[in-house]
Amino acid sequence: MIDALLQGFAVAFQPGNLMFIFLGVLVGQIVGALPGLGPAAGMALLLPLTFGLEPVTAIMMLAGIMYGGQYGGTLTSVLINVPGEASGVMTAMDGHAMARKGRAGAALSIAAIGSFIAGIGAVAAVAVITPPLASFGLKFNAPEYFLLAALGIIATGSLGQAPIRSLLAGVLGLTIALIGVDPLTGTPRLNFGFPALYQGIDFIPVAIGVFGIAEVLASLERSEKIEPIKTRLKDMWLTAEDWATCRFSILRGGVIGLFVGIMPGAGASVASLLSYLTERRFSKHPERFGNGAIDGVAAAEAANNSAAHGALIPMLSLGIPGSASSAVLLAALILHGIKPGPMLMAQEGALVWGLIASMFLGNVFLLILNLPMAPLFAALLRIPYTYLAPGILVISLVGAYAATLSMGTVWMCIAFGILGWLMMKFDIPRAPLVLALVLAPLMESSLRQSLLLSLGSPMIFIERPIAAVLLVAVLFSLIAPIVRVMRRRDKVKA
Amino acid sequence: MLKLNLGAALVLGLSVAAASAQDMRAPEGPIEFTVGAGAGGTPDVIMRTVAQIMNEEGIVENPIVVQNRSGAGHSNAYNHVLALPGDENTLLTLASPVFTTPIVQGTPSVIDQITPIAGFIQTELMLLTTPDSAWTGLQDMVAAATAAPGTVRVAGGASGGNDHVATGLIETAAGITLTYIPHESGGAARATFLGGNVELHFATLSEGMEQITAGTAKPLAILSAARRTEPGVADIPTAQEQGVDVVYTQFWGVGGPPNLDPAVAAWWADKFRQVTETQRWKDGLAANMQTGNFYALDEAKTYFAAEQETFRTVLTKIGLAK
Amino acid sequence: MRLLQAVPAIFMICLAVGVMAGTAGLNFWDGFTPGARFFPAWLAGAGVLLSLALLLTQWRGTDAGELDLPDKPGALRVLATVAGLVVLALLATQVGMLPALVLFVLYMLLGVLRAPLWPSLLTVLVLAVGIEGIFVRWLAVPLPTATFF
């Protein structure tokens, strides 16, 4: 295996390949930073350009776009509160709060470092233990996904000051997700005969509207003179204290991300949510979360990057794409005349190991690219907001259009922008809405798939060992807050 | 408008001169292949391959862009093309959702409105079971499903999609009831099958052979009219041989917007035929164990109409048609 | 003031009623699995319960949320921006996306935000070149173009 990896590095270190890996991560960085366009869309748009290349080189470059996009997505999440992908929602929560306090540079730096450490760790896992990990991923199926999604949605209740308000936002998100067709049988539901609604409401216009556009509207409203966010140079860098806070968050986030990433049904968004919640659960200062907790940013970014890499494990060993972007990578393999599937590692060893080696290098490139650039990007916020605001609106709408090529998406962005602004005015937190929207189809279809698998018996949630553990966690997260409230009452009485 | 009529008149004049040859006229400017699947889906891969061969082998000089207008069971894509009557620079990729989505949603048939150009690639399917299953052939499965109706489970793609239709055909032919478990994608369905959660799963021949070679699946039948000839696959009997009268293949094709000039349609049909005659295309078919029966224009129209009837019958039977 | 506070809860209750009405024709249970109406019904129930709970806490004064209403000029600016966005979306399919964006940015900077002329023109230039360069030229995204040429 070491031999194979060394050979992989020999391939990756060829000057031509080195250049294309760099090009890939650079493109990923840029595409990821455009709101609306995530790495998957970027890879699809640039796929035709790789046709002239050797298959290995093309795959290395496309994979570079894939994980480079994870680094790039951080930029918009932190700077303008627009998560380009579902996995960026958690980063936006604390990252943008940090940016408002003038600490955008620190948020971007820790995101880059966290992504780097978790990315390298995940690549090492891909290299060393792909086959056993893949079969572990297969142990997760509909019942486990349902419980994971339920866990996530219940937990959104804790993402704000008042649980009732957060849960209400979550219910609103779930309700929005009902629109379109029933995810399992395709029965039209709540689309009121609008053909545009048949496809349901996608994450991208909601995130762009509810976070990005609403944020701009609220800032425009505040006062005649819009103050730029103060960014002092000394706040740009990470301090020793920051690092001490984040070390273990990065490790935990990376491990959680890897395991969620290898499940073919759950993705980087579930990974970043779970690791963020874990951090807050074990933090000594849970009250800082949501108000610019640097360890929240670190954990979420570490988790989504390692999940992005982990999604390659089912793809390489089973031919099952674990995420939208690994599906595009799979298509690229086919277009370059390589047959993906369980025999890939045996038949195309040179390509697989070259790819793995290239991911080590690509992550190093991204760290080198991002660390010095973080303060520079953060300095973008020194542009007077008056000029920034129309720019954010315009680029968000173009990005939304580019993602689907439909004006319907643009209209949805505007509508959700208004909704998001109203939610801010009425003090309803926005993150639970967006997270619930992402988790809803997973939750609904996996519940129904579970009951089809068990031919109607609910015992399936107890009989499967992993499901049983998750069920306990779900019950605990439902009961714990009630117990806490009762105890508080008792104390008041006593 | 004037220019267009003039062109048509010109072509008409020429055709009178060369009575036997079909009128052909090349479209001008860049071409969009509209694909209703996301990047990486089979229709996407097929159209990207076609575009690549057309441009690189000099069959078509116009730059071609494959545009994924995915979502809503391909209806984003076909609605886009239906809204461009007469447009010469856009082609719609025909995959089964283009046929089934209107049936399921109760909207007017798409295939009756567009201009059929060609059907040019088909994939046969095989039915797989888990490697440790006691079943050795299709009849064992039929016996199990007859003894306990509904207990044999199939993991497949979206509701009303190819796997669902194939399941429906088998249920009808064998007189059994299966439990169909739809998934958001073919990959997700495969994960469910490989995790050992269900008994049955449909795969294309090349995917299926990969699984069989890796020891993660066992074949029950192929759903073709005749056995394949490749070593390994040749051992797998057809469903018909085993007394279940089902023949079902997945197919893909292209069509133009409504009222496309017949001369342009004929030109495209000719270009697609040229693609299917290249060595690169044939190598691709062989590698993926696909078949390349070619139907153009009126033939394609008849072929698509027949397929639409199959879909309508099966979807009505499984209770999805509106 | 009290009534305004209750808007989110009332909205959610109306939404729940709407969801129940909108899914009236669908199955609650389908064979041995939940049907297309199962989730909508549970959600509507949860929405109503949570809304009532919110109303209760607001009435008892233990609710932590607070209204953050804009002043008049603020509200006007938001309204003007939203109107601008709507016009932008309408114009995009008529005059093309890029010209519509340029008009929108000019309207925002010069009309709504009263920014000085030259920096505004520079902003428009940077944005237009950036969008044309990245989205249209590089990523080959077919942005809507003018229909009347």
C-alpha cells in the first residue's frame, strides 16, 4: 500500500499534473466563493474543458474543484452571510457574527486551518481504510437516516435564544419543503398548479434569500449612514488563545465529518450540523455559540471538508456517489472511459492512488492559498457598504440564476429575501428554517423507506443496532429540555 | 420571417432537383443539448459523449454546450424546449422521465409535441439478488413472492422511473406482488441493495457485471429478448426463458422543439447516425454493454409512441398515471 | 403593538390551515407506510401547538423575542430596494440580464443610497465586467438576453 501511495505521489508530482491540481483548487476556490454556484455546479460547467486531458490529470483537477469549493464557500458564508452550499449554514452562523465584530480574518484563517487538518486526516483515512469504511457506510440505511435527520431537526430548536421561536422556524422550513411533489411517490403536493413549483423549493434560493438578501435589506434599513464593519489589522490574525480553543474542535469535527461523509445518504450539511451541535454541547461557554464562537466555525468547517473527502470512499470502493459533487466526479470517470464500481481500485490502481496523493497536495495548496489571503479577503469588508450592498444583491441573483438557469429561482430569491427580512424584524431565527429545509426530504423519504423495508413494522428502529443507539439519542434530545425546564421550576418553587 | 421562408423555398427547390435525397439544412450558431438530468446522470453522460465526438471528429462544426436543466422529473428541461417552437439551436434529450413525468402529472404528452429526431442508444437491464440468496433463478423468486405476497422487496430509483416500470412489468407477467422501494437516485437504491436490506435490484448490464465480479450480487435474469454474447453475461438467462414474459430496455434519444424545420431535423438525424458509426462510439457501447439500434425521424416517432404506450399501461397499472 | 407581536404565530396558524386544506385530496396512510399527507398533517399540528405556546409566552411576558421595527426612512429604503429587485427580475427577460443589472445598481446607488456619481459608475463597471467575465465568458452560463432584437 505504501508503494502504491508513493507511486501515486510520483504521478501527482509530475509538473503537468501539479499545475492542474493547482488550477483545480484555484477554480474550486473561486466557484465556491460565488453565491449559488457550489463545487458540483462548477465541476459540471467545467467538465468539457477536461476532455483533452489525460484521465488521471482530469480527475485530479476536478477533485481539486470539489474540495477547493469547500474552502471557497467559507468566504461568502463569513463575509456576506450567504452560504453557497447547505454545508455552509453553520459556518455562516458564527463566522458572519465574527466578521461583524471585525474578526473576519480570524474566522477565515481558522476555517482554512480546520479544513486543512480535517482534509488531510480524511485523505489519510481514504488511503488506509477505504474498503472497511465503505462497508461501515452501508450499515447506514433508511432507518438510520431518518433518526439522524430527526436528531438534526430537533436540535435546531436549540439554535437560538428562545426554543419555541427556533422550532417554529424549523416547522416553517419543513413546511416549505412539502411544496412540490411527495418525495417518495411523486404525487403532486401543495404546488397549486404552478409548474415551477413541481420541482419543489431548492436550498439555493432559500439560503441566498433568507440569509444574503435579507441581511442586505436589514443593513440598508438601519440608518442614513451605513457604517462599514470595522476591521483592525490586529484582529485579523489568530491568537494563541483562539488556537487553544479550536484544536480539539477541529479534531472532533474532522472525525464526525468523515463518518457522516462515508454514509451514502447523508452529506456535508448533516456533518457540519452534527459537529457544531457536539461542540456546543461540550463547550464551557455554550452561550457564545451563534454570537461568533470561533470553535463553532472551526468544527463546522473541519466537518464539512472531511465529509467532502469522505464521500469519495463509497464512490471509489462501491461506485456509489456520496454527494452531488462526487456524482459529477463519477460521471467524469465514465466520460474519460473509466468504469467506476467495486472493481475500480483493483483495475485502476494508478488513477485512484494518484487521486489520493493529489488530494494531499491540493489541500496543502489551499492552505497556502488561503492563509495569507484571509486578511486580504477580510479587507473587502472595508469597501463602504453603500457600494458593497448592490453588488451583493446582484451577484447573488446571477449566481442563483446560473445554478438552475431559470428565472423562477431569481423570483424565489427575492421572495425569500423578504421573508428573511421579516423574520429578522420579528426575531425568528433563520438558520433552523434553512437546515430544516435541507433535512426534510431525507427525513420524510427515509421514514417511509424504513417502513417499506420492514413491511410496516416500526420495530426496525429498535432491531438494527445503530438505529437503536440513534433512537436513544433522539429520545434523549426530546426529553432533556423538558426535564431541564421542570428542574428549573422546582428550583423556583424551593 | 422572410429569410426563413426564402431558405425553406430554396431547400424545397433543391429537393425537387435531387428527388431521392432527403432535404437537409444545417442550423447556424452554437447548439444547446438540453438535459433534464443533473451532471453525472446517464442521459448527461450520453449527451456529453455525443457532443464530444461531434465536435472532435468534425461531424458538427457548431459549438455544442450540454446544459443541465435538471429537476422536476425532466420537466424543467422539456418545458424549456417546448417553449421554443421552431428554434434550430436547441435539442432535447429524451430519457424515460420525459415520457413518464407528463403521464404521472397528468399534463399533455411531450413526445407528441416535439419533433422526433433519433433514438440511438439502449441499455438492457438485469435483475440482481443478494449473493447469499438461496434463489438460483427467476422462478425461485416468483415462488417466494407467490407464497408470501409483498414480502419480496425491490430497491429502485425514483417512483415511476425505469426500475419501477420494470418491476410493474414483472409483477404483471408473473402474477405476483412485490414491494417497490423508491429512492431519490439510482446510487441510493444501490446502497440499499448492497447493504443487504432488500432482495431485488435492477442494474444495467455493465453495472450488474461489476457487482457480480466483485461478489456483491447474483444475477437472476436479463430482461432482453435474447441472451448477450459476451463471456460471463452469456450465462445469464433471459426472463422469457424462465417463463416470465418480460422484455424491457432503457433507451435514450433526441428531439427538437415543436415545429422544427424538417430539413434541420433530417440534418440532425444524419449527424447522430454519423456519430453512431464512429469507432469511438462503438467502443463506448461495447465497454458499457449497451446496444446501438438507430431509429430516425418517422421511425423514431413510431418507436417513441410505442414506448409511451408501454409506460402509460404500466403506470396505470401501478396506480401512478393521472 | 401587542397585535403586531402576534403576527408570526398567527401567520404559522394560517399556514397550518392552508397546508391542511391544500393536502385535502392526499392519503394520510398509504399501504403500510405514511402517505403524502402524513408529514403535512403532523407539521400543521406542530405548527399550531408551537404558535399557541408562543402566544402564551408573549401574553405572560416571558417571551425572549423582541420586535425590531424600522423607522420610516428605513422602511422606505427597504421598500425601494425590493421594488428595484422586482423590476430587475421583470426587465431581465426583456432587455437582458446584464443591462438590467446595470440599471438596478445605478438605481440603487444613485437613487436609493444617494452615493456620489463617479464611485457609483466605477462600481457598476467592476460588477458588469466581473459578471460578464466570470459567468458568461468563463463559465459559459447563458444569461437571459434581450428578446426584441
